[in-house]
Amino acid sequence: MDASGLPAFANGEILKTMVGRRVRTVVQVQHNEGGVLVGQSTDGHQLTIRGATDVPVSHFMEVFGTAESDQSICAEVCTDFGNSFGEIWRPISCSCLVLNNRYMIPWTM
Amino acid sequence: MAGSKGSFPARPRLSPLISRQAPPPLGLPSLLPPPPPVATSAAAARQSAMMSQDFSPSQFTPSQNAADSTTPFKMRGASGTMPLTVKQIADAHQSGTGEKGAPFVVDGVETANIRLVGMVNGKTERNTDVSFTLDDGTGRLDFIRWVNDASDSSETVAIQPITDFNEVTLHFIQCVRMHIENTKSKVGSPTRTGSSMGVSGSNGFSESSTPTSLKSTPAPMTIGSNGSSTDLNTQVLNIFREPANIESEHGVHINEIAKRLKLPEAKIREAIAFHEDAGHIYSTIDEFHYKSAFAD
């Protein structure tokens, strides 16, 4: 199994500790202009996604990329999750902390 | 659903697939060849019905996403699948018993049928096989499907593209929960949370069973004192609460339990009678088949 460079699950809070690392997160698109997308993370932070694809506003988008700062991600791959994603997206905020910090065995870090 | 942009490294993004398989050896399970396009929708509908025990059928629409041109596999999956991540599979070890159908152990639980959710990368079709890599964020696992593989029914594989991305989150939550329950049960007596990880709402998630179970010891146990009887009762109940047995429609045959615990049927009957009186199990098709009364 190839475990190199696996992205860590991140939300706005966790992103601060992941600067320079590959991360994955889901944001809700708030506005998108010229390849720079601003979205709201699962824990309410405003994140800037550079190089994002054109995802409609209010849609949820999964981003794989590199954390450039505590509030921006350089996207590698984006996936439009549509606007129905989100019934359980708020618990993802807690899940990120759980997954990354406590129950790390199912996940690599 | 393709999402890659032209200015980024060419990296075709394929929709994540649910991959179900019973891998006898780790890492190289076999897959069925892709069905023709016309059969795909019908197979997907059947697959939706087959997977209703894990997900609500409404979440698997027969219609294909237009961008999902690289997700042709539709096959039936075995029931009683355990949600796992690639890392868990990589850390698993093969069962010492070597019995068919229980090839490896994860968190102390023998596992034969697993469920993965991830992103398909690098699909390569050849004359003899189709190969691809599944990336679920915890690791990457290579898959090979031999075109002319004469697999028996116990090794059927189901792969279906995800149309509702809440399934991705749900799968990981199920993995976490399964891991927690299985590792907790190794420390002390099995604890049943009784709480559902499913979320009620318009998505209509149906809860997949995530019972707590321990790996049954193959060594015979001597029954003498009441304390030993309690251990037997616990062992018998754990067998009923294994994921595959909970999802089995008919439950478990008494002979199977007797074989696994290497005990006479009369002793197993005593334990079954105890649990039946307590409401833990109930008989199904006949007086030899019993099933756990708890779905999670």
C-alpha cells in the first residue's frame, strides 16, 4: 500500500496546524471569481481555495490540495458535491478532530 | 464527477466508488468484468436493492452521472460487509485458522466481506484483466480483476459509483464506529452503545449494522462452574452479533456455533435458551437457526 503524501482531513481550525501539508476538506461555496473561490468550512471559517474549479455558489465542494496558510488552500482536485450534501456535514467538524487526533488508527497522519 | 482543472497536473478525477469484495489474499482481489452499458442501469437498480441493508435505496439512483464514464462496474456484493479503510486493510493480518471466507483479522474481528469507499485512479484495461487504484484518503489499494476469473459465488464483488456524497462521510463514520466498538470490546465486556450513527433527514440514511464482536477462540472451553457458563453465553452471543450473522436473513445455525467453539450441541443449546429467554436472540426459519435481536 502506498501511504506517501496522504492528505489529512481538515477543517478551518485544523488547517492552522496543517500549513504546508496536503489536506482535504469540504467547503460550501460562497463566491467564486477568477479561479479564487471562497468557501465556508465545516466549522464556520472562511477559506480561500486557489485554483478551484467552477462550482456554483451554495454547492458543497471537496478539495484536495496543499494548505498554503491557515486560511487558504492551493487546490489540486475539486469535486462538486452538489447542494444536497450537508445533512451531516456539521458533525464532520467534530469528526475531523476525532479522526485526526484520537482515533487515528483507521487513518494515517 | 470530473473536477480537475486544465492548469493543474493532468489527473483525471473519477467519482469515488463503493467497492465490495471478499479478498482471500490481501491486495489483489478479483473483480467481474464490466457489463455492457445497457445492462448497467438495470444492474445498478438491482444493486441499489441489494445494498438497501446498508444504504437507503433512494441514495443510489439508477441514472448514471454523465461524467461517470469511467465507472462501468456493477456487480452484486455479498451481504454482511464491514466498513473499512485502506489503512485498516493494510494493517490487518490473516486469520490463523485459514478458513475460507474469513481470510484476515481487523481489530480482532475476523473479516471476510468488506466495504471500501474511495476514489478510483488509473484504471487500466487489458485483455486479461482490469486494474485500478482505490484512494480513500488513508491509503491506496491496487485492484486487479481478472477477466476470465472463475470465481465462485463467495467472491462476488460489487462496485458502484457514488451519486450522493454523503455516503463518503457516512462510510468513514461507520469505520470509526466499528473500530471503536471492536477495540472497546477487547478491553472489557462488550458494550453496546445502543445509539444510532445514522442521521435522520431527507437523505434517508439507513443504518448499517455495526455490532460489537470478538474474535472467537478456536480452542475448546471446559464448562464447569457458573462462571464458565457465563463465558460460554458471552461467546455464543458474540457470534450472533458478528456483522455477517446480524445481516444474515436466517441467522446462525446451532451446528455452526458448536463447530466454531468446538463444544457439543447440548451446551450450545443451553446458551441459546438463556439468550432466547433474555430476548437477546430469536429463532428464524426453524429451531436450529437463531439471530441476534439487536441490529446494531
